[in-house]
Amino acid sequence: MTNGLNENEPNGRDIYPDIIDHPHWQSPIRHHMSLYDRAAQFAAFDALAGYSDMIAEEQRLVDNKIELGEDELQIINSKLALIADAIESHPRVAITYFVPDPFKAGGSYVTATEDIKKVDPVERKLVLMRTQGYGKLNAEIKIDDILDIRGELVDFVDEE
């Protein structure tokens, strides 16, 4: 065995003379692990765990909430009044509304076609009967998040 990398390092044979020439110990009951298997023990380490998920989250696009003007708000209010007047028949309408993103600023617009169970002007929300999908039975939509309402009952309001 040679001296260390530097001249100041001692020779390994001088430090470990009692064990330097012994054969490597081998277990009598276990097979010797291959170099491939030994390398696999250390290859699993991922220093940047979660980094690719973080990058994918940053790249995910979200929409900004559209602020409606006075004319659009008046149309939405007229449609809601028509729905409230016909609430006993549970009118079916398609509502496009904003859903905030739970992880970042912004969100997305979703359209739900459902029967309306209740219009609550005090808490400013609609209660849906929810006949489709896996959402909770009486899903609620905030009136302030509504972008558009479509359906046989209310479509003529857009034409006026």
C-alpha cells in the first residue's frame, strides 16, 4: 500500500498491520451481495424529492375572476328573480361560476347544469339539488361568483 495522497499522511500498513492482509469476512449463511445490488442500496436517494411536483404546480394555469359591469349584474339579478319566482318547480339552469383555486391566487370557471332548490338573497347564494357528479347533495354557489345563467326560463332576458 502506498502512502496517502499527501506526503504528510502516514502509510496504511504502518497504522493497521494487524488487519491489513486478512481476507474479507464472508457470512457462512448469506450469499455475497453483487456489486449491482450494493449500488442499488444507495441509488434510491433523491435529493430533490418533490421538486418536479412543485414545478408542475407553478406551471398550472389559473384564471382571474372576471368583475362584471353594472349591466351584466343587472341581467344576473333579473335571471335570479325569475328563478326565485319559479322556485317551487325547481327550474333547471346552467350556471357558470368561479371556483377559487385552493393552492394559488386565481381559480377556474365551472358550468353546472342543475335544478335550483333555493335562492337565498340574504346569504347571497344558490342551493342546488345536485343530480349529477360526486359533489355534496345540496351544493351552494355564491351569487357573487356567478358569471352567467342559461336555461329555458331565463334565456329571453339576454335578448332584451
